[in-house]
Amino acid sequence: MTQPLGPGGRADAAYLLDSAGPAAPPRDNGELVFTAPWESQAFGVALALHDAGCIDWEDFRQSLIREIGDWEAAHPSGDGWNYYERWLRSLERLVSGQGLVTADDLRARLDLLAARPGGHDHRHDEEA
């Protein structure tokens, strides 16, 4: 089955994303909701990897459903839930499992990002 294409010949995100069920991203009045810049960046990376043919969307979706289920089983109260943490963990597992990056690459990047002071998700040459 061919997936519908959106602007620029890329896969239409509305077609790829579940609107309900465990893999459905958070929405407010139908619009995707991101509470921090890294969430939208993680979202964009997954779509870009799919558009580039690096990951299969259904593989990612199934990985995300498993990741959410594992988290829910380990946290029955639901305290500390963040959809995009599960999204990112699922994406990390998928790309490392496919050999696109190694676990050492991911750890090195995580350490580098963790060492940055808060609030540095922006460029300094941009006007506010």
C-alpha cells in the first residue's frame, strides 16, 4: 500500500500518526502538543528518518506501542508519564537495533547534551 504524500513529496504525518490508541501522540483540539523543544525535535527526527527511507513507520509504531506498554507495566500509577520520552526511547532502540547508530554513539551524545546548561536549545544569533 502506498502512503499518501504531503508537501514536498514527504509522507503525510496525518496519515502516519494514530489518532487514538496507545501510539497516538498528545493533542489539544486536534493539534499536536509539545511541551518542550526536544519533544518536537524528536518527533521531527522520526519523520525525517522515515522520509529518508531509514526506518519503516510500522516498525517504529510497533516499537512505540511496546515501549509504552513496558513503561505502563513498570509504572501502574502513571506518575512521571511523558509520551515523548517513550517516543524517543523507542526511536533510540529502533535506530540502534538497525545499526544506524551504536549504543556508544547514543550515550556519547546524551552525555554531551546533559552537560549543556538549561535553556540552550536555541541559537544566539536569533532575535527574540
